[in-house]
Amino acid sequence: MKTFKEFRESIGYSTKLEVVEREKIEIFEGDVIDQLRKIAKSKKEADVTLKSGSSHKIDPTSAKQIIKTFDSLNSSKQKKVRKDMNKDTKGFMTIMDFAQENAQR
């Protein structure tokens, strides 16, 4: 007798693990700002993947702070911040620190 999981696989349905992995991939595609918006909207902690390949866990509160700060900038500053955040860990952490300082004021 087959287990339910084996039965689902035999008839072509995906298992829960595959569904979770697909959702995870969906969240991490795109640039950092888009990923942060999805984290803030879902209200769940998740990893943000940078172009350098590194990833960092971000909670929804931090994501909201960064987005709020980002949205308050003019378009030329937004372009610079987006570039710095996507680039590497150092740039991302610098912007995150700036956003948290800005939120405390």
C-alpha cells in the first residue's frame, strides 16, 4: 500500500515541500525593494537575496522601516539606494542602519 505522499507523486501532483519551495522562489525574485515589500505585506520573516548571492533574514518591521525610508526619498536618491542595496551586504546593511535611525526620529 502506498502512502498518501507516494500516491500524490504517482499521479503527478506536487508534494507540500515543492509548493513551499516555489513560494520561496517567488518571494526572492526581483530586486531587494520588491522582496522587502513582499515581506512587509506577508508579515512573515524571510530571507532577502542580494545580487552578490548573499542572503539575510529580515523581519516585517525592519522591512516596513526600510520601505518607508525608501519611499520618502526623491527619485535620484531612490536610484542610488536601490543600487547600493542590491549590490552587496555592506551596502544593504548601511541602508538598513540608515532606515532604522531615520525611523527612531
